[in-house]
Amino acid sequence: MKTAISFKTINRLAVPATIAGIAEPILSITDTAIVGNIPVDGLESLAAAGIVGSFLSMLIWVLGQTRSAISALIAQYLGAGRLEAIKTLPAQAIYLNITLSILILLSTIFLVDDIFRLLNASGKILEYCVSYYSIRVWGFPLTLFVFAVIGIFTGLQNTFWPMLVAITGAILNIVLDFILVFGIDGILDPLYLEGAAWASLIAQGIMALMAFILLITKTDIRLKFQLPIHPELGRLIGMSLNLFVRAIALNVALILAVREATNLGDRYIGAHTIAINLWLFSAFFIDGYAAAGNIMGGRLLGARDYHGLWRLTKKITQYGLAVSFVLVLISFLFYKPVGDIFSNDTIVLETFYSVFFILIIGLPINSMAFVLDGLFKGLGEMKYLRNILLFATFLGFVPVLYLSKYLGWGLHGIWIALTFWMVIRSGALVIKFWQKFRPLAQNN
């Protein structure tokens, strides 16, 4: 059956995918906003939440790449009319991924103090990092399981159930944050930063349970491990490894940014924590059209409908840019109130406002990078995505970051380096798609 490419069909996938995609950043943003307003050691708690959040995001993004590989393969088989031939693959991939996540979890538990010292945490901030991480890290395998199930649903062209899981988790996390962080008079003492960690962990557990129930009730795919090993598992592992290397390069940039902000002082890591959470939120907001490109692009490639693929790409990039310009407008209109949500510390807010405009100006550039990145994942172009991130990080971001440090640009230099990083990523993807798929569309 030919895939319809219209505003309605794209947004039927993109809107739920947007809501589902912002679940994780909402968890982080909620923690950031509430932790930043803790009455005891609020600044130190905010800094610790930012450092731990960045490290956990690195772990999740590195191992969570199986989601994109599963989604791409299922969508391609669906487009080729051979879905039955791939039904045993998801369970094998999930078991492999969860096993790796548990091994990594156990290894970091014994090195947690050293890990955060490497990120320049010390004193009270280091103490809070260790206590916060020691709770939140147990949600790591749960999040990876949810990611894998979302990959299955998106490959099947369904973003509604992932949206439902995401909404439930986000709402539950917000409610639990208020209860556990600030307590209830006469019933529960405030747990402050540890309360935020418990809120996230409980929400992640409920999301994992929902994902499991929906998978077994709404699809024909089962989690029973069956032999023989699926012939596509090797390809899936190869795609995942390319994305694994890509995610490491991506997180090198984000972690170096956190490290340098921490090195500048408490006010700077506090401001950077607010900015990076808003950056991630906008990324996942725009990412709805990246998800639509991933889902529909893989199916169109499986059906060898290159003309449809070209039309899809033009539409999703236009929609993504439209969303980014709306975010730009809203951000400038509510420039000051946005910061007030996250902190009541005047020094932190002044520092944040001094760099917020750089983040805003870069949103349209980010939109192109995120949308085409999602599309390329659906097309199975993982090797190219890997190479672009390696180039953008080590020959773009890192030199600009340390040049700006040498020139004394402070937090401004960090965000200029991040913007330059995104310019390279978006430009390379535009060029590649035009060179490879434009000729195929003309000859289709």
C-alpha cells in the first residue's frame, strides 16, 4: 500500500511523537525547576542535578541507540510487505541491550565518586552528586526498555501508545517531585534532592510497566527469546554500534560543556544547567518531525518510493523550521519569566540571561539537524551519522571550545561552540541528502 504524504499523515505521527519525545527532558526540567528552588543548598543541589543529569543522559543516549535501529528495520520490512519475517528480532535486541545496561550500571556504582570528580565536582556538590546518582541510576535499564518498546511501536507506524506512556510518566514525575522534594506537613519530611531522584525512578518504573503491557496487548511481537538468532541481528548490532560511537561523540561535546561550565564556578554550572535543559527540551519538541521522518522514511525506502521520500523530506523540514521559529518567538517574548521558573538565585539568573539569546538564535539550525538526523536513522544511514558527529565534535566543537577558553569568553564561549557544532551537523546532512537521494527521486 502506498504511503500517503500529507500534512495530516505526517502530523498524525509527529504530534504524538513530539509529546512522547519530551518525556525525558520534562523529567530533567522538572527536577531542575524544583531542585533550583530547594530552600537548603539550592544552588549546590541544582549544580549536582545538572552534572548527574548530563552523565545519565550520556549513558541513556549511548545504549538507547538500539531504539532507532529497531525502528528503522521494522519500518523497512513493513514497507517491503515482509513484517512477519522480523518478529523475533526485537526480543533478541531487547535482551542484549538490557544485559549491557545492567553490566554498565553495576560498574559505575563502584566508581561513582571518581566519575563526578572527573567532571570537576567537589565538596558539597560532589556529595549531592553521589547521593542523587545512587538512586536515579537504577532507572537506567527501565528507561532503555521503554526506549526499545517505543522503537517497536514507531517502526509499526504507531506513535500514540508511546505518547500515552510518556504523558503518564511525566505527570507522575511532576506530582511526585512536589510531594517528595518539599514534603507534606505532618505526613512526610522534605527529602530535597534525594526526593527528586526517587520521583524520577518511580516514574520510570511505571513507564516501563506500561510499555510492557501495551507491547503484549497491542502488538503481535512477543518478548520471548527464540532461537535461532535472527539474520538481521548482525545488521542491527552494526547500526547500533555506529550510533553508539556517534552517541559517544555527541556526549563528549555535552560532557565537556558541563565540565568547562563547572570549572567556571557554581553560578555558571547553575546557569548552564538551566540552558542545556531548555536546549534539550526544544530539541525533543522539534524531534516530533524527526520521528515522523524516521518512521515514514524507513517505510518509503523499503517500498523504494524515492520520489515520495523526497517529498516527505521537504515537508518535514518545513514543518520543523516552522516549529523552531515559533519557539524563537516565544523564547524572546518570555525571556525573563523562563529563567524564573528554574531558579530564585539572582546571580544564576543573570548569568543565564547573558547566554540565553545564543541558544534561541540557534534553534532553526538545530531544527534542520534534528529533523534530518531522524530521517537518516530511518534510512539506515548510521555510518554517515557516526562520521558527521565525529567530525563536528573533534574538528568543530572541541577546537572552538578551547579557543574560546583561551580567549576568556567564559559561558558565552561554551554556547558559541555548541552552536558551531550544530551548524556543521545540519549542513553536512543537507548536502548528503541532496547528493544521494535527489538523483534517485528524479529517476523513480
